Amino acid sequence: MTRTLTVLDGGTGRELHRVGAPFRQPEWSALALIEAPDAVRQVHAAYLAAGADVITSNSYALTPFHIGSERFAADGGRLADLAGRMGRAAIGEGPGRLAGSLPPVLGSYRPDLFDPQVARPLLQTLVDGLSPHVDLWLAETLSSLAEARLVREALGSNSKPLWVSFTLRDDGDAAAAELRSGEPAADAARTALEIGAETLLFNCSQPEVMLGAVTAAREVIGTAPLKIGVYANAFPPQRPDAQANDGLDPIREDLDPPHYVAFAKAWNAAGAEVIGGCCGIGPAHIRALADAFEA
């Protein structure tokens, strides 16, 4: 059987919580990496078994916001290295690929908090720790174009493929397809082309707002060699002043695997070739997604 798209994994933090790994705020998914790293490997393995072609390192919460400035300064590089090793251990000799997660290091959903001078050394710590282990870079849940440009700068001459993923506004017109900064999704596509990204994705927003972004990006990309991807979350709409993982958000009960696959088919028809899930989307969703796209 030949799969017609690349399948990503789903949310790591909620799955760690579901299986009983150490989990609390503010450390969130980083706590399992610190106290029970084998649980991280097991969650990665569950997504690979469900059919994911690409898993993402558990490095999203390795920021001062989650683990504290002192711990990040002392252990950020070591923990990033450990996150990479756990992902690589889960893949083993298998065919899966490991994406190195590079988060918005000064706060998710908050483009107003971005300061390139402060963010640059934090990003560099994650890049240095993850680099020996990952197959590609995934700069994810970016709220502004400036955050994507800084990632490209931080990677420097690193030759591994770069995927950039932006989070969209949940509170406006779904067809408008705006980043949380208010910048249009079409400009995200232009920026992805400008910085030489291999794949442009949209993530950590409701499924309902993704189709407009895929359509807008597809119009900009044309025949350029830039793939489009989506991995939505299962949260209710987020307020403009929300900060991701400031608390434990509820999960939508209506977004079961069949409903998520229905959204995925629409994204694929519009041009998305890489699809997975974000917060609240688990292995059952990824299994349904993988099965649905076997040709």
C-alpha cells in the first residue's frame, strides 16, 4: 500500500498526562523528560505504531517559561539532547523521522512578547542540544513572521530541512486566515519561501480555521517546491490574550477520530501533503488518519 501523504504524530503533553507520566504546570511536558524520560520514548513509540511517519522531539516546553530561567541556564542543553535521544531511541532502526521542535521560546500565542535579542540564545541552546539527533527542524506554533526569520538565523549553516509552522487566530473569520500577530497566512507562505523552508504548516489552532490558511498558502506557492501541512488542536477557541499551557485547557468532545479525518481530507484536497495533530489529538486520531490515506 502507498500512503498519499506524510503523517505526523499528535500531541505529546496530553498523551503523557493520559498515560500517567509525571505532569504538572508549569513544567508541562518537560516534567516527564526530567523525571521519567522513558515515558517520553513510549509516547513516541505509540505514535509510530499508530502510523506516524514523523515524530516530534519533546522539546517544546524546554523554555524558561516552563522550566524556569535557572534550570534552563543549567540544564537546557542537556535536556534538549535528552529529548533528541528519546525520539531517536523510539525510532530505532525503523523508517520514521525525527523533527526537532523549536518553540516560540518567549511565550506561545503571544507575538507581543517576542524579542529577538532575548530569544536568540535560548533558541541556540535548543538547536545545539537537538542537532545530533534530528532529521529535520520544526519551528512550531509561531505567532509571527519575525519568529520564523529568527529561527532561520539561529540555524545558520545547518543543512537539515526546515519546516515552519504558524498558529492562527481562532477568534475571527475562518476564511481570513490570519496568524495570531494579525499577519495574513499568505504572507506566511511568502516568508517560508524567502527563508528556504521545505514545508509550511499551520498548527495549534482549531480545525475549522485551517482550510482558509491552506488555500491562501497554495495560491501564493503556485509551482514552487514548498509543501503545505496542517496539525490542528482539540482546544476550544482561544482568546487573543491567551498563553498556551498557562493552564490545562479543556478538550473538545466532538473532535473524535472520524471527525478529525473528515477535516484532514478537506485539507488534503486543498493542497496539504503533511498532516498530523497537535494538543488533544492522540494516537487513535493518528491511526485513523494513517488508515484513511492508505491508497
